[in-house]
Amino acid sequence: MRERGKLILRPLRVGAWAVGVLAGACLPAVWAAEGAAPVSPYDPARRAAAEGRPKQGIGILDRLAAAGHRTSELYDLRAQLHLAVGDEDAAERDWRRAAQLDPTNVRSRLALGRLYGRRGLWGDAIAPYREVLLIDPRNADAVLGLADAYQKIGRTVGAQNLLEAAAEALDDRRIDERWVRVALAAGRTGDAEQALRRMVASSQGAARRDALLSLAQLYLSTDRPTEALTVAREALAIEKPAGAVTEATYDVIALAADADVEEMGRSLRQTLDALDVNSLTREEAFSALDAMRRRLSETVTLLTETGAPESRRSAQATRLYAYALADEAALNALTSVDLGSADQRVACGKRLEEAAREIRRLTPPPTGR
């Protein structure tokens, strides 16, 4: 209004809602004028969420939506806040709206897939995961989510094919790990071994050690103790410089060593049997038995140098006693061949039985035996 030629400005009285909307509209322009980065109108809601006030954040976004800020970003953020306060239905509605508004919105589609999985709606989870892969064919999260959904609804072959193709195309450890589990469950040990070898080749440090230990366990499950022991040694070489050996690493090495000693015992018996039927000469049998004893000595050295964690000290002592019995059996066998002693042959059999009994007392037989 004007008074005696002067323009009088009176305070504008508006509600708090209007102030908030005006501030949200004006701040970006002000910041831009000052040369600073623009401020998102959704930042107050994000700040409220970060401060543990998700309901207030929802309120802020509700007011912005009412004022016309109906964007994919707003609905995606509000869905996250709805989920934080336990309103899954509202979260689903907002994520669906966010996906509709932006055909390239990967985040909302992944969130929808996870939400459906969380609610046990695995059939509904398939569509958003597929949409993500149409947008981004190399999205590992969508691959894993879709594989889960396929498995949950009984489409096992579909999950296997998806993971197998993804494991070959993508360099993602999570996919390789999932594919190993699925391949093993399907009895495809060769495919699982190939995936584990890829993981070993593409990783370093602790990740490489873990892949090596998994490969050793696979070899144990397929009755290949010598190969298991070889890769377990590689894992130990990575871990030991960093400090004490972990229980997990010790357990794999110990199981591989046990299996190798048992395998040596079987080979020892077979060598003596072959000598009995003249399939081997005494010189050949003696050479084979001597090689077995050297192999056993290497295994004992490995286990001794590994150093057992505190929780495995008692088992370590029993295990080394069993190996000493196996070594005595090998010495009995050598003496039997060298001198033709029947008593030494009998003693060899007894020591092998005692060694096997001590090993079985420590741990169950490796899977697959």
C-alpha cells in the first residue's frame, strides 16, 4: 500500500506449509546465484532420515508431492522411508510409481524385487529383476535376485542357466560363489571346480585364500586328497605371514592331511598285495613304499609347521600320533619287503588300523568318502 507517496511493505503472513514450499523453491536459485552447488528440495527429507526421523522425512516429501514435485526420485526416497517405518504397502506403491515415471530407474526396480522376496512373493519379484537386466544386462544384484526367485518357485534349471551364463560373463565374486553352491547341489562338480579356479585366478589376499580353501574342500568331497593338500598349502602361504593360522584354515589343512594319510595307507596295502601276486618286483615295491614314507614325512612337516590354534591343540596332538602310527606301518612294510618278514607284514596291518582309528576319532570322514 502507499502512504503519502511512500510504498509501505507489510509482513506477509502465510502458513508454515507455504514457507516450506517457498523456501524449497527459492533455495536452489539463491545457491546458484552465489556460485554454490544447487540444493535438492529433497535434502531436508534425507537429513531427517539420517537423524533418525523418517516420519518427518515422509511428511516433507508428502508436502513436496502435493506442491507438484512428483518425480521418480521423490517416490524412490519416500518408499525407502516408508520401509524404514515398517509400511511395506506404501513402500511398494511408491517404488512402483518411481519405476513407472522413469523407465531407466534401476534402483526402484531392484528395491521392488527385494521387497517382494522379503514378503515371500517370489513370482512377483521376477518381473522387476528382469526389467533391470533389460536396462543393465550386467547388473549382478538383479542376476542374484532373479536366480533366488527362480529357485524359490521351483525353476531350478532356470536358476542354474542364469548363474552359469552370468559366471562366465561377469567378473563378480558373489555370482561365482552362488554358482559354485548351485553347481555342487546339482552334482556338477566340474563346473563348480571351474568357477572356483576362476575365483582363485581373479583374486588376491584373503579372497584368494578363501577360494583356495573352498577348492580344497571340493577336492576332498571328490576323493582327491593330494590335490586338496596342494591348494591348502597355497592358502596357508597366504595366511601365515599375516599372523596366526585361523581355525578354518587349519581345519581344511588337517582334513586334507588326514585324507592323504588314509590314501597312503590304502596305497601301501595295494603295493604289498601287488607284490604277493608278482605284479611288482621287490625293487619296485620297495621304491614305491619308500616314496610313500617320504610323502607322509612331508605331510607331518606341513601340519607341524602350520601351528594349531589354541582350540585345536588337543586334536593336533592326537593327529600327529596317528601319523606316527602310519609312519611305523610304512617302516614295517619296507622291512617286510626287504627281509621277507611275515611278522613285519602283520605289524604293518595293525599299525595302519590303529592310525585309521585315531583319525576317525578326530573327525568324520570327508564328504564323498
